[in-house]
Amino acid sequence: MDIAILGYGTVGVGTVNVVTRNREIIADDSGEVLRVKAILDLKDFPGDPYEEKIVHNFEDILNDPTIEVVAETMGGLHPAFEYISQLLEAGKSVVTSNKDLVAAYGEELLEIAAKHHVDFFYEASVGGGIPIMRMINECMIQERLQEIMAILNGTTNYILTEMEEEGTSFEEALEDAQEMGYAELHPESDVEGMDAARKLAILSTHSYSVDVDWEQIERRGITKITQEDMAVAKAIDHHIKLIARSRMNGSRLFAGVEPMLLPEEHKLAQVEGVYNSIMIKGNCLDDITVQGKGAGSLPTGSAVAADIVMAAINKKDGVTSTTYHEYKKIKPESYSSLGQSYMLRTDGKVPMPQEGIISAIQIENIYAYFTKQMKSQELRDLIQQLEIRGIQVLNCLAMEQEDTGANR
């Protein structure tokens, strides 16, 4: 079966490499021999093994009747949305790694795919090489999913790991991540939590069967994390991770992305480097955790290739796995409004006792205070009371106190 790739960057190259390297395995398991017929990119790639496959005109792929499955690895919203829409309408199945696109237009593209009886898959849009979407859609269909707690951004996890293990500043760790190719030149989407919020919205939509707008998810990034925060975490046997969480309580959805202090024994606390990890809680299954590389050419390319194979099998069998349901739109409420405890790092000693604070530590000139479980407004009131006393809160981090996963 002939396939095409839109975009020959990191993920596009990885997808081609996986399809080529594992051609015989794919053929044996699926009965389909996949042939990369065209690769769309603005640039030429002289000397590349697939140099002759490079095309610069999208119409060459759209109008080729022999190309039945297309992988979009370009990234961005436009022209990716327009290209995918046209391909689906032309009867071609499409797979994508584009989380920005899926978060913004996923439901619309699913509707187009279902209408034209083709597939639209996006396993690689969340978790890199972790097969989380297929697990939710196929292996957890019997469950009423209730809660997600996850590390969904490899860039920030790498930065926090470097800060913890090497003692570097955020700026130094970010620069290292950029040199390693883990962070973009303009990394705001990663370090400010937007990337994780997009992925959390995609996961939440599929887990709870509701339409979640990622832009309405409350989020805080890691740019304010310092070595002083790392020192506090080490002193109390915790690790700092950027955590994406959502919980469905009846008809209400609570969601948020923020850096958190996790105890040593927590399943997500030991996830290092560019790895992602996702915990999902069902009403019968309880917690299940999956982990894998959340970024990189081959891990993400492998997830794209898996979707290509599934779409190719469906094409051969004349069926489609893509269905469309018009989910009810729901505005996520702040996860912090459920109540949690916090670490407050201040610029000086807090006169004790102070209502809401249950313990404290001092590490040389670092002052940290730990609160009881409280809701957002209580936290704001506490910080205001400290400011009235002339105490400035330099950083505030939520704390996870369960030893096996998400809050109960």
C-alpha cells in the first residue's frame, strides 16, 4: 500500500525510518507492505535516501489515487488543518502527531473522517511513543474513567531532572535542553504548561466523553522553579514535577497543570529525563500507569507508524475504526479548588503559630512552610495575611500526599 508523509522534520524522518526498518515485521503482522511514495516538504534533501520521494506540491499527494494513507507530521494549525480536511474528503485515511491541531480541531476532523468512512488517528499527539489513546479507546472501554494524573511534557521533565541532579538553574537547564534538541528556540509552550494542557484536554475528552477546551485549563509553568525549591524538595524526600491532572466529579470537570512536590514513593516521582508517564483511574480497574519516551524521532515515529498500519489494515478490509460523537462542551474548573496542601517558600521567618500552616523547615537562609489541605481562596487569604505581616511568598508549590497516585 502506498503512503505519504507531510513534513520531513524530526517526526517525519522517524516515521519513515520505522516504516522502512520494520517493513518485514509490519508485512508479516498486517499483511500489508507499506511503500512511502511521497514526502511533502518545502526543502530539498540532497543525499537523503528518500530524496527522490520529496515533493513540494500538496496537490501531488491529494490527487494521487494510489496513496491511501497519509501521515501529517508538519505541526502547527495551518495549513495542516486544511490539508487533512481535503485528504479525508478525498477518501484517504490520515494519521497525525500534531497535538496543537488535535486540541483545536480534533472533533471537527473526526466528524469529517466518519462522514467519508475513512480513519483519522492521532496516537502520537499525546505521550510520544506511549500507546495511551488506543488503550483508552479499546482496552478501557468497559471502565468509567474518573481521573488522570500525568507527566505529559518531556522537555520540562528533562529540565527539572537536570536542575535536581546537576544543580543547575532553570535557565542553564533550558539552554542544555535546547542544545540537546529537546527544547525549541522559543520554548514557551513547553515551559509555561501550554503543551501539557493541550495533551490533557485530548486525554480528558476521550476519557470522560466531554468536549474540553485546552485554553480553559488553569496552568502554571516551571519558569519560577529555583535551586532553593529543589533544596526544600530534597530535604523532605520529594521531587518536583510538572503535573497535568483532571478529575470528573459527576457532571463537573476539574483540571489543571502545575509544578508539584511528589513524595519519593509516588509513581510519577521517579520519572526522569524526557520520559512521560500517565496514570488513569477507573471505577473498577482503579489506577493503571503507563510510561515511555514522550519525545524523539523514533518513539514518536513509532506511534505514527502504528496508526499508519492500523489505517492500512482497515483500508484493506474496507472498514473504519473512526467514529464521531458530538460531546457536550464543558468548562473545566480549577483543580486546586478541590483542595490540596502547599509548600510556601518565603523571604523570611513567619511568626508562628499562623493559621493554615502546620509545619516548617529552614535550610540556611531558605524558609519553607507547609499548609493544611485548603482550597484556592483559603490559599489566597493566607498569602495575603503573610504579606500584611511583611512576608513575601517567593514560590508556592502544590503537594501530592498520596503514595500511589492521584488524589482520592
